[in-house]
Amino acid sequence: MKTNFRKLTVVAILFVMASCSSELDQKPLIGDTLDNLLQNNPGAAKGLVSKMYATFALTGPSGPGSSDIVSNDAGETGFLRGIINLQDFTADDMKNRWGDDGLDQLTTTSNWTQNNKFFRYLFDRVYYTVPQTTNLIVALNQTSGPDKELYISELRFLRSLAYYYMIDCFGKGVLITTENYGTTGALPEASRTELFNYVESELLAIESTLPDHNEYGRANKSAARMLLARLYLNAVVYTGTARYNDALTYVNKVITEGGYTLAPNFVHNFSADNNTSPEIIFPLIADAVSSQSYGNTTYLVNGNLNSETMPLSFFGATDGWGGHRATKAWYNLYGDITTTPDVRGQLFWTAGHTFEMTDYKVWTNGYPSVKFRNSNATGPSTPTSFSNTDFPLFRLADAYLMYAECVVRGATGGSASQALSYVNEVRNRSNATSILQADLTLDFILDERGRELNFEGVRRTDLIRFGKFTGGSYLWPWKGNTLNGTSIPDTYNVFPIPLTALDANPNLTQNPGYN
């Protein structure tokens, strides 16, 4: 165990243990006794806030078998598990072989419907987190406890983070704020631009109130700035208006003011001791004892392992689920992975597996990714069933590549030579050769983001921003449910609104092309 913050306090569990019974549920979980509670227990506020952080890492308050949202399998409902399912399995880097009720449709980008439970899980997860963070903000505004403003700023960050995924994945939703919280009746539908503007305003408002540095696992200025930069980087997709200048401004603040440095060892960022990496800006924390979950990095680590072809203990695991494998669209980015000096290209298990994924349901087709592991980068570790590895939601290498992309896209205020330097720092850290200024094109940046960031929950978003996700200009194995890939409709640039959400709020409408 690495920090006490990764433990949910008794107070948090007692006050925030209800499950969502329906989408967009705004039922308060904390009453007017909070002021008395905080007077008697000054640490209670931190415990309550910690629960809100935990909604991004855990499935529920009572161990890996519990869930904050309604499901038949609690482990499937984790936020991170949802992001990997929807961002990586739907893209060119990873495929899942289980095929259970909806995963086939994700991994083959085909037959997406409003009834797919994996769309519902992420939608429900957002609308569990948003009302509860709002509830706490309202309650804390009525108290005068220590660190009140800090906790409120952190809650506003977490609410913005949840909304970001609503913007990115579904393109619309409803807007729950401190002003309309508790309103009787269905809230109106909020457009993508309305959600975008709200998240932007929230992050701008808390940038100055968040500390430069915070306890590990909690948001600071750099975390808010990274989220702003991601929002701006994708603004042309979300709103139709490019905001690359703004993206450059905030990512530059992260780079120059955050105090982060690249970890000398790339693999350190994805190992059980990655809490000591100098590169990670904002993690989703995991612990094999106190933060057990089938929905955090346990899903990434165990899902890529199988004792049939791999030594589990080498990667710090005792369980291998045999589910995920990379496709050649990922490992071909490094050239010949049997000879590449690029450390990142060496993080695939090839023994007993075939280069081609002729059948995505066969475990030995395609190479499992061993980028995430449950072993320490430095020193020995003891294999465990659950993962100790934190998920680096934001890290410095991403900021470097974002800076370069903004410059190549013509953002003002940046430096082409600095952009090249940042890209080469990322590459050289992994023993990849330096590139020249003429090599730094948008196509190169997309490929470099794939080499550096695949399986980190951003690939689908990247492909959409570069115009390569839908259509037929870029094909990958099993795109459109064909072996060599085929064109898919632009409809798939957003996911369908789940039927349960439509039933819960008659003001919500389905995204075009779905029924």
C-alpha cells in the first residue's frame, strides 16, 4: 500500500454507499447533518471527497463485488474498464476475445445499439459521479470546515472530468449544476457545445484555487490544465471551432510550471511502483489490498495475461484472464518488433502467438500487450490477484506530444524547434531514433501518439480528431467486423445514448443513426 488516500474512510462509505437506481438520479445522499459531522470529525470532508475520487478507480464502496450503478456484474461497471472498452477496443490497438453481450460489437466497431450494456455503464458512471459531486459541493458550501475551498475545487474538477467523457463519448447529455441540483422533473437536454462551455468555465474558475502540488492521487493545477488542454485540443470535433491556441497555452503551463519530468524508464509509468514516477500528473489509484477492483488496472493487467502462453508471476500477477491482445495496427507502428530498439515496441508477448489476428476470438491470434504489469520497475514484488498499478490518466509525455501537435496545426505562441525537441525527448527515452523537423507531420504525430499512448484510453479520440476513425481512409483488423477492416459510418463518431437513459428522461434524444 502506497498512500492512505487510496483508502476509503468509514465516513465516505457510510454516507455515499447508495447505488444509482436510474440514470440522471439526483437523490441527495448527504443531508443537513454534514455541518455537525464536520464539526465533530474534521477529517470527514476528506473522506467524502476521497469517495468521489474512488468512483473513477473502484466499482463500489464494499469491495470488488459491489457497484455504485446497477448491473449484473459489478466488475464490468468500473470507469476505467469502460474507458478501455470504448476507447481502445473500438480503435486499432486492442481487441477483446470474450464476446460476451456487447464486447463483440465494440471490438469490431459494428452493430452498435442503444441496448449495449457497455455504453450504459459509462453513461451511468458519469451520472452517478456528477450528482454526487454536486451534492457534496452544495453541502460543503454550507459549512465552514478547514480546506473547504480546496475540497470544493477538487469536486468541481472531478465533476468536469466526468462531463468530459460525456462530451467525448456521447456528444450530449443533461447538465446538473449547483444551481439546478435537486430540481423536480426531467432536466433539458444539453448539447455538446453547452457541456463544453460549462466544463471550460468550471476548469478556468478552479485553475487558480487548486494548489500547485497536492497529495498523490488528488487534483492540482496541472491536472486541471491537462483536462483543459484535452478539451481544447478536441474542440474542433466537439464544437466545430478549433482551439489549438488555447490547447497550447494550457499544455505549455503544465510543461513549464508543473515540475514534472519524463521517467527515465518508460515501463516505470505502468508498473506497480509507478506512484514514484516523476512523470504522472494525475493517476487513478489502485491497491491490491485496500482498493481491490476488477474495473481498474486489474482489468488491464490480468486481461492481457494467460498462463497458457505466458508466465504470470513475471508480471506480478497470479491470475490471467486471457482476454485482450493487440493487433498489428499497433505493433506495426514500431516496424519489425523482433529487431526494434524502441522499448515500447518490445512490450508485446509474441511466444505462442501469431502476428495476424485472423480470428479475434482465439487467444493466440495477435500479441498481448505487457505494457501494464503488476511488478515493480525497481526492486522485487510479490504477485497478487489484484493490481497495485495506478493508471496514469495524465502524464507528461502526452503533454509533450500535445504541444507538438498544436504547433504543427498552426497554433501561435509555440516553437517548432521546441516541439521537435519534446517529440525527440519522448522517443529517445525509449531508445527510438531522433527525427528531423521535416518528419514532424500530423501523420507522424498520430503514429507517435499510438506508439507512446496506446492502451491509455485516448486512441479512439485521437483517431476521430485526425479524421481516421470512421470511413475507409484508414483500416485496421476487424474494423467494421471484417478481417482486414472496412469503412464504418460517421454515425460511430459518437456512441448511442442508452435506451435506459432515454426512458428515464424524455427530454433526451437519440444520436442520429441509432435506434
